[in-house]
Amino acid sequence: MSQQQYNLIVVLGATASGKTRLGVELAKQLNGEVISGDSRQVYTGLDIGSGKDLAEYGDVPYHLIDIIEPGKEYNAFQFQRDFFRAFKDINLRGKLPLLVGGTGLYIDAVTAGYEFVEVDKNISQREKFADMALEAVQQVLLSLDEASYHKTDITVRPRLYRAIEIAQHGTSATTERAPLPSITPLYFGIKWDRRVLRQRITLRLKERLEHGMIAEVEGLLAQGVTHEKLEYFGLEYRFVSQYVAGKISYQEMFDGLNVAIHKYAKRQDTWF
């Protein structure tokens, strides 16, 4: 592979597909460094639930992991800015950047060269959505922008609301711009048979729960991260938060979370 032909390796796939392991192995062979493309791994303290798997990296340098406190907000615009900063730094040192992750919007933000513009929150609309069933709000996004529906974590209400606002804003919300560095990516996509991926997801969930995911959530709550904020961090943190709060039993947490992750993986595969 010529680095003049491709200046970025992209390793993508559904949750539990083995992206980190493949990305690290490629980085070792290609004198590269990993840039995480995961919307939760940017946060400190979200280790087990977000699947950082830092032990897998060994001597391979990584970027955009543990860069912000969990009480703060982070979005695709900030990721795009931070990605290109890391991208330029890696290139200047004569190494190959590898973007590894499963957050579709983040990958698109850098490979398609999105230009983000300000779109205000629609407070009255959000208040209306808060009284609606989650599935009904999801259908609103699906009717507006099917691609965004598959790229967004539609189980998280704030992310869902934001995606709807951007879709309603029109195509000017994300347009191409010239000043961004030119990206010529080579994609490595991991796709398992659906039955095998389901087994991998369930096994990984069991391992995470056995290796401290509940204690991780309790620690975040002790630091002042609210149950509402944990909802924003996605499926694992939402269900474990509900269990810690006594709203659901352990079995309800496990079964509900397992099913929800399977559905999320299916949406990721649809987008990829």
C-alpha cells in the first residue's frame, strides 16, 4: 500500500465486531497511529461501557480518547476539528493515521469533509417530543432523513432531537468546504454473520458486567454525573444507571440491554 495513494486507513464495523484489535494490528504493520472515531471514548471515566480496551494498544499511540470530562458536551463539529489536528500531527511525524470506530456521523464528518453551521435548539419542539414515545420521535427523523436515522444513536433522546433539528434546517447544515485537508481513505469494514455477531455482543456484555461496568457507573454518579447525563452516554450507561437507581432488576437490565445492543448493531450495519 502506498501512503501517497491513501493518507488515511478507516476501520469500521458494528459494535463488538473487533475494530480496535484490527486497527491496532494494522497500525503495527503500517507504522501508524490510531485516532478513535467513537463518540463516547472521548470522555474520561467511560472506560468499560464504551469499550476503550486500552490494553490492546500496547505501544501503538492513540488519539481522541480521554480528552474531555463527562460533564461536558462533545459533538461531531468538535470531533472534526480535533481529528484534523491529530491527523496533521501524525502526518508531520511521517506516520500513517488510522481512524477506528463505529460512530457513523464522526466518520462522515472527516471523510466527507462536512462544514458544520450553527443550528439552534428548538426548545418548544423538544418539550413536545419529551411527551411523545421514543419510537414516535424516531419516526420523525426517519421521515426527514433516513441516512441520519441510521447514523445517529436514536436511543438517546438529546442526540435524536439534535439530528431532527439539523435535518429540518436543510442541506446547508452540512456542506462540503475546500479548506479541510484532502482525505483519501482506504476502508476496512468488518462484517460478521448476524448470528455470530449476536453471540459476540452477548458474550462481551457478560464480560463487561463481570469486570466492573456497574462499579464504573456508580463511580460516575459519585463524581456528580447525573442519571440524566448517563442517558446521553448510550445504552450501557442508560440501563446500568436504571439498575443502580433501583428502577429495574439485574435480569431486566441484562435482557433489555442485550436486545437494545443487538438492534443498535443492526442499524450500524445498515449504515455501513
